[in-house]
Amino acid sequence: MPDALTIQKWFRDSGDATRAWRTEARELYDLVAGKQWTKTEEGEFTEHARIPIVMNRVGPYISAIVGQQINNRQELSFLPRQTADTELADIYAEVTRWADDDSNAEDEITDAFYDLIVTGMGWTETRMDYPTDPEGRLRTA
């Protein structure tokens, strides 16, 4: 197991490696939200008594793509290798369905998909949360 100093170094290195991406990601989220003018450009508009008109052509496309993902969600299924494993495969499928429902996984997956479409990176994490529930509560984030 790595020590605390190694983990801190990894954290700093990851920040350095993703700095340009994080800057671009902020700009991309603004673009999708319809914030397409810089502060300088907005100041020039105000100075000349003009209204900064925004025609957001990106946001509706992103919404349509995410809507397609929502409408075509896939459900995880387990296939038995042998006929005797059918009942076990059904149990696995039900447990997975329960875990997804309990941890709000559908919404988290959609949020990650949105992040992926906008910035090129999106992921989820499913883990046991013990501070909230001492016996452990499944969380997807």
C-alpha cells in the first residue's frame, strides 16, 4: 500500500496533467449553458449600448443526445453457462437491479454520459458508504 507522501505526489501530478483539460472543460460547460461571450466582449457590448445576443445551437444538440441515452438505457443481464445456473443468473440480475435502484445509478450514469459528451471524460464509481450507514450503504457517484 502506498504511503501518504506517494499519494500526495500522485494527486499533484494528476492536477498538473489535467490542468489544460480542466480549463477547456469549464469553457465547454459555459458554451453548452449559453455563456458564449467573454467578460471583455460583454463589456464592449455594454460600452456601445448593444445587447450580447446568444444563439445557443450547442445546448439543444447535447440535450437531444443525452435524451437518446435516457430513452435507450441498457439493463445489465447475466446469462447462465449451464442450465443449472439459470436461477443463479436471475438472482444476480435482481441484485444488480436492486443495487442500481438503491444507489440512484441511472441518474448518475446519465450525468457521467453528459460529462462525456461535453468534455470527453465521464465516469461513475460504485462503492459501499460506511459513514452514512455503519452496515454499509451502496452508493453510485
